[in-house]
Amino acid sequence: MDPDIQGKIMALLTHNADLFAWTSADMPGIDPNFICHKLAIYKEAKPVSQRQRKLGDCKVYVQKCKACQEFGNLHQLPATALHSMQSAWPFAWWGMDILGPFPIAKNQLKFLLVGIDYFTKWIEAEPLAKITTANVQKFTWKKIICKYGLPQAITTDNGKQFIDKNFEQFLK
């Protein structure tokens, strides 16, 4: 960086130093637990040393294995263009996912079940205490089917609640 520009930036930052929050005390009205990161580690916990692993035999096996060479290192493939997911009409194609666990809220709620319509990008969400197939069914019926009609397709991440026999039977 040009020394002249660097000097101007330093002067500007020094002149406006009072605008920056340097500690949580500089931000009244905001809970310090919200802005401070603490690792949840016991103070008594000590680092554990693990024995060194010898991976030479495994490396040789993988190098000689035909299937390992054909299907391995997929994360090193060249990037390809992303394809947007397009729906023919509103509320015909939904995506569903489960978020969490979050910090426990009132009534032991700590998960969020989310449905998003691929056409309108409309979101339906419901906080849940437990993620069960029955809760997913209830959400799908109450928040998607009863409000917007029967969708043509629902895309999920194949979580165990979504591939359960009862949920698949419910969708049929």
C-alpha cells in the first residue's frame, strides 16, 4: 500500500477511534454473552496426547485399489457451474430441512423445522423440542398442505425423519 494512503487511513482511524467498540462495556444494552465467545471446556480438562498413527499401509492399499482411484478425491474435482432449482409454479416444489440444536428456549424448543418453496422462496418454519417423524408429518400437513395445497415434490436431505416409512406412506 502506498505510504501516503496508509498514513491517511491511519489518521482517519485514529481520529474516529471513539466510534469503535473495543470491549463489551462499549456496547450498552447488548448482553455480553451474545457478543463474547467462550469455549465450553472444563477448566480441569487437559490435552490428551494420542499415539502417532502409521498410515503407510493404508496409503499403499488405496493407491493400488482400482475402485479407490476411480471414486476417490471427489473433493478435488474441478468446479462446475451451479444449476438453480426451478419450479413450474408457486408452492409446487418444497425443500425441507432441520436446523439446530440451538440454545434451549421456552418449552424446551431447540430445533427448527423449515420448509421453503423453490418458486417464491417463501419460508414456513416451526420450532420443535424433538425431531420426530410425527412432528415432521404434522408440520407438512399443517404448514404446507393445508395452506398451499398438495405439492408436486418435496426435496429433503434424507434425514432419518424424512425417509421413515410412516412419513413416506403419509406423502403417498
